[in-house]
Amino acid sequence: MYKINWTKAIIAGVAGTLLFDILGFILSGEWWDIPALLGEKTGLGLAYGVMGHFGNGALLAIL
């Protein structure tokens, strides 16, 4: 059975999300559009949107 290296998975998820954001900036010219949208739609602000965005990236890497 395969054992997950949690630290590497979380780092990979955060790094992948950051690269995703950089690529989005290069292609669209807009920065932080996904976290801003998450924060706006939940009503919890940009900080929550950033945490949710990067947390989702880490979760996807773990899965």
C-alpha cells in the first residue's frame, strides 16, 4: 500500500496553485482573480479567498 508524504503533497499543491496563478496572470493580465472571487462570493474577504484557493490546491495534490 502506498503511503502519502503529506509535507511533499502540500508543498506540491501550493506550488502548483502558485504556478497556476502566474500562468493565469501571463495569459489574462489579471492577478488574484480566483481568490478575490472566492472572497467576494463568500462575503469573507480576500484573505479567506487566498486561504481557500491555496487550500484547495493542496487538497487536490493530496487526493
